[in-house]
Amino acid sequence: METTKEQVIRLFLTFLARYVPLGQAQLATLGGRGLEARIWSELGIPSEHGWLIERNREREGKLITGHRYQIHNQLGTFDRIFAGLGADHAGVDGFHLDLCGTFCNDAIANFAPVVPLVLASKGRCFAITVADARRNLVLEEWPSFQKRGARLFGTADSEDIYDWIEDCQRQVPVKKDQPSFIKPFDPVKAAKREFGLLVELTELLRKQKLPWIPVAVERYIYVGRFLKRPPFRMRTYFFRFGEKSMRSPEYAFAQAWIRSKLSFANGDAFHEVGAPPSVGTTRKQSTPKKERKEVIAVEQKTNLIDLTGFVAVRRAEYDQLLADSKHLDALRKLFNGATNSPLAPTPVQPDPTPNPESPQSRKRRTKKHWHDLTDQEQIEWQLKALELKAKVGDEDWKNGAREKLIKQDFGYYDADISGSCRAALARTGGDFREMFATRIEKVFGDQAKSYLDRLAKL
């Protein structure tokens, strides 16, 4: 049975074959141990149509003796060698950048000259494979990547894109009986790695003079297993680029990315990971979540009391606990005969009809979240929020109006409900607008016209 890595290689060739016949395609990859070359040979790829790039002399020697494809030893100079072959080699239809580590620094610099070769070809496809659990600069320099993402996509859209990626990672099934030498899957770190790759690729592609908007993206997570080596997680991304430019290519690239399917192999076969039910609805409050919030409300800071350095509770809850403690102490003294105690409680007749909006009853109520709304309620809230945003303007919307509306309609405000509502609004504009209109028609049926009219005015 084929390993998951072999399956990914065949999947990429199938992906490329949608756009150009494999027998006519020019292919190139990092040579490695010759796995890809063996599959090319099985599929009948002509020797003059395949390039293996390998700088390790021992591996290069084995590739030369073991395979019939052309060999080059430096990724950074491959474009010059390829250009010297003449007009028949105008571009590389399918390039697989199969890295042992991550996409950063030297890997980016060396891959940059190859990108125009791909974009000038008929196939216009490339794949990137990166290690998922090794040292990654994105985790070490996360604030920098947040700022770079904001510059590329806008602050609000960048946050929404990251939120979507993280929620998607939380849908990945986790195998609980992994060997101890495999680090447990962390969806937050995984989301940061993927967002960092999106930022790095976007910055690299935007330097190109050729169109670079992808028309297809596929993402794969899997465990690579090789002889005499421990297994480790890998990620491979497929991209196919169109031939026309767009007005906002950076944002269009990100939208194509988050609309793409994600497949996961925790054994022998790949399975598509389900899309998150609603961005932010499955995420638990954690330190990494707080890291990506630009502002923490002052009242949230001052409203917490630290108990013994281990847990923080709200001041109101702390005061209530203190009052209850005094009350219990007074009752204890009363039952022990200390009837003259100054702390003895004054009997209070309970109110037979308590105010449902009292602080105690509000505290007992379960918080309503985005996924608790019906489809009709979600759409009505999205339209209401869009109308308010159009009325007050982007600046006021970000600086208070959005938070006020969420508090008004949900009864509270925190990071999770804020992320859900922002993501819900992100799915109403841009490339999602047509899908949002279709959803309105499906949910409201004959009554959809009035809602569509409201949307058309925005």
C-alpha cells in the first residue's frame, strides 16, 4: 500500500492533469530520495520533461544513476539553466517545492526565480510541502506576521482570515494514541503556521508582473512515514493560477485559500475535513486567543480579582462569595447559641416573584452564542449589523458601535462572540456576497425579497 506522501504526489499530478496533459507537461521537484521521479517514470513522463533539483552530492549521485530525468544541483539557479534550453522550455507546468523544513528565508529566496517560470506556463501549478511540527519562525515572530497580514489584507479582514483558519484546524480529527515522540496536534499553532505561509506566499507572489490569482487551492495534512525514520506530520498545498489579473489580488488570494478544501490522513487514506460550523463557535478561551486581540477592555482588567495566584474571578462574584461567607459564619454562630452576635443575619422574606432581570438571574442564564441563533435570526442580525456599519462608518464601527450592538443583542461581549460575529459579517461581502444572497433565498423563500432589497442597498 502506498504511503500518504506517495498519495500526495499522485494527487498533485492528478490536480495538474486537469489543466495540461501529463505527457506534455514540464515537471520539476526537489529530488530528495527519488520518490517523485519513480512515480513520474511509472506514469510515462518523458525524460526531457522532468527535472530533479538536489544539492546533496550523495543523493544527487543516486538520482543520476537511478533515474533518467535531468538533474540540477541548485534551486536558486534553476531558472537560468531552464531558460537556456530554448523556447520549448518556456515554463514549468508543475513544480513541487518539497521542503524538509519550513517556507522561510533561503527557501523563499531560492524559490522566487522559479515562480515566473510557473506563471508563464500552460499548467500554472505548483505545490509546497512543509514540515508541520518543526521549528517555525512564524511561532517565534507571531506579532510580526500579524502586522504583515494586516498590511496585506487589512486589519479586520486579516483577523477574520486567521479566525477561519484556526476554526478549520479545530475540525481536524486528533488521534489520541500517538507515540510519545510525536508532538500532540495543536490547532492554534497549526493555524499560525498556515497563516504565516499565506503571508509569506502572498508577499512573494505580489512581486510578480504576471497574474497570480489562484483558481484552485487544495490543502493536505498527513503523517509522513519513511524507513528508518520516525513519522512526522507534513502539510502540502496545491495551487493553480489563472491568466487574468484582479483589482485586489492579495485579498482574492486569501479568499481562494479559505474557500479551499482541507484533507487529512491519520492512517492510510485521506478524508476531507468538515468546514467549521461557525467561525469562533467551537474555540475555547485560551492565552493564544488573547494574543491576537489588539485591545483588552479596561473594565475586563479591573473587574478581575486574583485568588492565590492560580485563578481570577470577577469582582462581583468575589464580593458575592465574601458576603455568603459572612452570612454562613453568622448562621453558624447563631446555631451554636451566639444569638447576640453582631453578625447574626436579619431574616429576609424571599420575594415570591423575583425580577427575572436581577443580577443573580442574569448570572444564572446560559450565554447565548452565534450558533444558538436560527438561520433566520443570523441573517437578520447580519443585515442589521451591515446597515449600522454603513450608517456610522468604518471608524465608529470598529471603535465601539460593533461592541455595543453585540452587547445589546447577545447580552454580553467577549472574544469568542466577537470573533463569531466578525466572521459572520465577513461572509456577507466580497466573493461571499452572492453566496449570502443565495442563503437568504433558501432560508426565507417567498419572503426573501425584502431581505434581498435591504442587501442591495448596502
